[in-house]
Amino acid sequence: MFLGPLDINFIMKILPNLLLGAVMTIKLTFFAITLGTLIGLLVALAKISSFKVLRWFGGLYTWVIRGIPLLLQLMFLYYGLPFMGLTLNEFTVAVIGMSICGGAYMAEIIRAGIQSIDKGQMEAALSMGMTYPQAMRRIILPQAYKRLLPPMGNEFITLMKDSSLVSVICMTELLRAANLLQNATFRPIEIYVSAGILYLMMTTFFTMVVNRLEKRLAVSEGN
Amino acid sequence: MIKVQNIIKDFGKLKVLKGINLEVKQGEVVVIIGPSGSGKSTFLRCLNHLEAINSGNIFFENQPVGFNQTPEGKIVPIKGKELCQLRSQMGMVFQRFNLFPHMTALSNVMEGPLTVLGKAKPEARDLALELLSKVGLSNKADNFPSQLSGGQQQRVAIARALAMQPKLMLFDEPTSALDPELVGEVLSVIKKLATEGMTMLIVTHEMAFAREVADRVIFMDEGKIVEMGSPDQIFTTPRHPRTREFLSSVLRGYEKIPYPQVG
């Protein structure tokens, strides 16, 4: 099979468009990670709460969101909500959809991380007179954070790649930028190889940041 | 200082505490001994409401712990703030130290005064350094728990509890997780506290230590206080057959108990 030589000149011509898409991908991922982590933390805390209603809600949330494809959720938000009187722009829909979905996965990771911390830590904190939120914030979460980092890093990378799904709701991120170029020029090899390399660069950079953080945290406990 | 009235605690079908009554006065050192599974640790953990009791009353300086009984006889849980306030006045030392691994020894000791009491950093630091030197670990202030031996970790844990300037200290088998050669250093810190007049409740398997430090010894078995008395009385003339049986099995080999003939 002949792949044909990659035309560097053509790549240079499409690169600005692809880079614009990549910037949007980064933007989406950044917002989705921030919001998603917040949602994940709240849902995780709900799931281990002593209040039955909160536990029930947390369980329902992860059950529903993890059980339905992100693609369908995005389409519902984008095409469905306007029928219910709520029209949001593409960017908002994309961020909300990705955050809600990422949050459900992160909730499970965070819950497992919190529960992996020895029970004696919470008891020691409470026995000093700390409130539950104080114990969580000062004692449990800082320890859980370290254990959470590798699986959370994975989740962040997944989220970055899944951001390509929002191309279906006309959000011009990297994949849709590539698709638009493809429709206009019909040179899929240069276009998709370039886009793939850009994705790879972004995920690699992310992995490196997470690894660096992990190493720094290991040092901070003196082992 | 602390008054316990007929407390009952069960884990599902398992009855762990079957009606415990006890009153501890200020400055008193009470040592609780007994076989494993007798409810000693659970009892201690009920006192600061790490475990919720099923019924009964606990009063710490006349304030109810965990639950309160209304004049109509209804049992209601006390407010979170009040509970924290009560707990902050009772120091607890755990079998497995439970130091915070992400903090240095110094930060561990500073944590309570900073977070719970809201003290200023320099003040908390001075107090923490003073307490670390009291337990003989001034030179380990900047070490993380993972860099300390078990005995050192437990001494930091004692300093951490003392940093709250508690009125009462609860020790839950403080030396059970230690290598034998490290037991002495922890016990000597506790002894020092006893001579300073700290009110303490100590669950331990160290009989020689119990005899030396206790004002009162309690023998617990199967969720009940079987026998209570001065250390001399319990260790030399135990009255209850279960106490005798227990003591003879744990003391076998290095301390002889004269057996009064029961007839």
C-alpha cells in the first residue's frame, strides 16, 4: 500500500487551523478537568457520607452517567435542551457535558482513594476535636491526593481525547478542525497524521506533568 | 471528671459492652486489663464517641458525651460543635500511633493547636517543640513518621495528644504494636505524665507497668467490669476466679501470684 509522501508545504498551510483547534481542545479539557474534578469530589463525598439521601444521590449519579455514552449525553444537551426551553452555546454544552461525564468517573476514583486511607487517620483527627470537614481537608484529602494522582492523570488524558467527541455538536476543536480541512482539500493523510501528532504531543505533555507531580509528592513524605 | 452509667454497646448481634459503670476522678490513673475481645478498647473509644453507644450515659465534667437525655427521657445526639469541644479536651493515643504521614513530627504536634484551637503558628510551634523535648524527641522534629521507629512514633503521638492540653488522656494499648525493646521508652513517658498528675485511662497488656502506674485497676471480661480495685489488691489477692485465671495465664513465667485458697 502506498501512503504517499507527506507534503510539508501543505502541512505548513493547514497547521494554523489545526493549532487553533488544538487550542480549543486544551481550553475544553482545562475547563472540563477543573469542573469535573469539583463534581467528582462532591459526588465522592456524597457517596461516603453518613446521610442516606446523599449516598443515594451519589450512587444514582455515577450509575446513570457512567452507563450512558458521552456522545448521547452531548447530543441530548445540545439538541434536546432547546426543546425544554434552554439553549446553550456549543462551548458551554461541551464543557458541561464533559464535566458531568468526567466527574462521574473521577467520583469513583476519588471515593476509592479516600477509602484507601487508613481509618485510624480519621479517628486520630476526630479525637483531637477536628470537625469532619477539617479532618477531610487537613488529613484525609492531602493523603488521598497522592494516591489519586496516577488514576486521575489517566482520567485527564481520557478526557482530553474524549473532547474529540464534541466535534459532533459543531464545536471546532482539533478533530473538527481536521475534518473541515479534509472536506475542503481531501488530503486525509497529511491532515489526520498532523492532528494525531498534535494529540500525542498534548497527551505526552500531560503525562509528563503528572509524573513530575508524583515524584515531588513522594519526596514530601520523606520516603 | 468522667462518669459512665450503664453503657451498652453492640455491633449487630455481638454484645460488646454489657452495662459498664465507672467514675474517674481528677488526677486518677485507671488501668484496664483483660483478655482480648473483652471490650476494653471499645469502652475507651466510646468515651470520646469514636463509637456510638447504644444506651447509657457518659458525662465528661458533667457534660453528656455523644447523646443527651431530654427531660422527657428522649435520647438526642449532641451537636457536632459540642462533641468536637469535648473531644479536644480528651487526648487519645492509639495502638497503631495513627500519626499523619504527610506531616513532619513537629507539624503533627502543631496540627491540633493550629486547626482546632486556632492558635498562631509561632505559639503552636513553641508548644510543639516543648512537648517533643518532653518526650525526648527534640532532634526528630523535622522527620516524617516513616523515618521514625515505632517507639518514637508513639511518643510523637503522645506529644500530639498533649498539645491540645487535654484534661484526660486515653491510651488504647499504646505499646501493643511495638517491638519489645521499644516498649520501655513509651511507658516511661506515660509514667512521667502520671507523676505530673494527668488523669488517664490506660488499656494495656503490660502488667508490671499497670501495677506500678495505676491508682486503680479494672479487670474486664466479656463486656463487663468483673473486678476493680487497687493494683496491690488485684495483682496479689484477686477476688474473682476469672481475674485469677487471667492473671495467672498472663503472668506465668515471670511473676507469681499467691493464690488464696477458695473453699
